[in-house]
Amino acid sequence: MSESKKRKQRRGPAPRSAGAARSAPQLGGAAGAARSAAPQSGGEPAARSPASRSAAGAAAPATVSDGRRLRLLVAVTGASGAPYAVALLRRRLGDVWLALSGWGRMVLREETGLREDDLRPLVRGIIADKDLANPFASGSNAFDAMVIVPCSLTTMAKIAAGIGDTAITRAAMVALKERRRLVLVVREAPWPTNAFENAARLSRDGVTIVPASPPFYHRPETLEELIEQFVDKIVGCLGFEPQRKWRPGVLEGDPEAGEMSAEERQALGLPPDTEG
């Protein structure tokens, strides 16, 4: 054997390039479209189709005071109201993780036509409700807020009773014991007496209970507008600035923002405004 061959054997096989070693599988469907829209290293973001823009949303990721991305856990259970969860995910409120219960998956499909994989481009990761070994099951992994939307009365009852037998209820237990922000968007009606008692108990522990009752004072013209206006309420409860507010110009010093129309004054039984 020649000396050159002996040297090659001692060195071993030539290392593969980083690109070859880390080649990722190709994704199809909505996930592939959203992934292809991500900026490449050193370049500009690729153009996105209108469908992928609608799925991915336009809001910039949120950060907290120390500059890191805010970590938010969004959980979906089997109550009606899955469109609220989808609209919230499209807001891109930081480093968002998603937990889906089995019935939550079914309601998501029933009410929106979407499957779990359709939501992957909107979140950092998806947690199975049976996975009690996920990072959110431990208080050692900090997260900034958790919202269950929609939250069934059964889920609220388990949390109030201290039962953490699923990924969702366990993460809620962690939020309670670590004094982290927890919001329950409860969507069932009417309520039995024990549901009011459970809500009161959790409210005393610092949990924000948000009945899924959308507002109409912005006069929504479409179902999407109605959903977005209610999601603004959820966003505000999580500590973010909502997109729509009631006469915000008054607080900003706009003298005309607080003026009521003649119809509004009449509806409130106020005399006509004769000034000016």
C-alpha cells in the first residue's frame, strides 16, 4: 500500500459539509409556504402568497423588558370558540407554544376547517395534552403567560380543584404556583352554580376569567371583525396593547375625540350640544 493511501486511512473519511449534514426535510402545504417565507441567512424574506400571509399574520414578535422574546403558552380545549384561538395565534405575540387537547383538535376542525399541522407555522412548537414530560410541566422553565382559549368548564373545574392530569391542566398548576399570568377564556352557557364557585376561587388566586362574549360597540360588519375585537380583549388581559380601543383619542388629548353625536346624546337622554 502506498504512503498516500496509508495517510488517507489514518485521517478517516473527509467531513461532510454543514449543508449536507443538516439538510432538513421539505415541507408541503401551509407549513411549507410559511417556512419558505422565513428570511434566509444574510438575505431578504422571500415573497409570500396571500394565503400564507393570512396564515402567518403580520404582527412582530413581542419582547419583555430584558429584550428576550416573551414566552406564551396557548392552550385549546374542547369548548366552542376555536376561531378565537386561531386569531390569537395570528397575532404572533412572541415565542408562542400551543397545547391541544383531543377534543380541542376536533372542535378546531369542526369550527375552522383547520388541522394541527395548519397551525405549526404560527407557533414555536405544539405540545400533546398527554405529554406530562413537556417543559411547561415544570416550574423551572419560566414562561410569561398562559391562556386557555377556549376553556371548557371541565378544564376550569380541574384547575380550581388542583388536578394537573394533562399537559394543559399541569401547566395551569405551574402558572398558579409560580404566580404567573393565567387567563381562562371560558366559553360555555349557561353556567351551573359550581362553575361560578370555581371561577371565583381561581379569580381570588389571581387568575383572569374572561367569558367569551365579544363586544359590539365597534360595530363589526363581518364575523372576522367580531372575532378580532374579542381577541383584543384577550390580548389586553395578557398585558399587550390592543389594536382597537374605545375613544382612545380622549386620553391622548384630542378635543374632538370625546364629542358625542346628536344621536348618541339623544339615546343617553342628554340635551343637545349647543356650543359652537
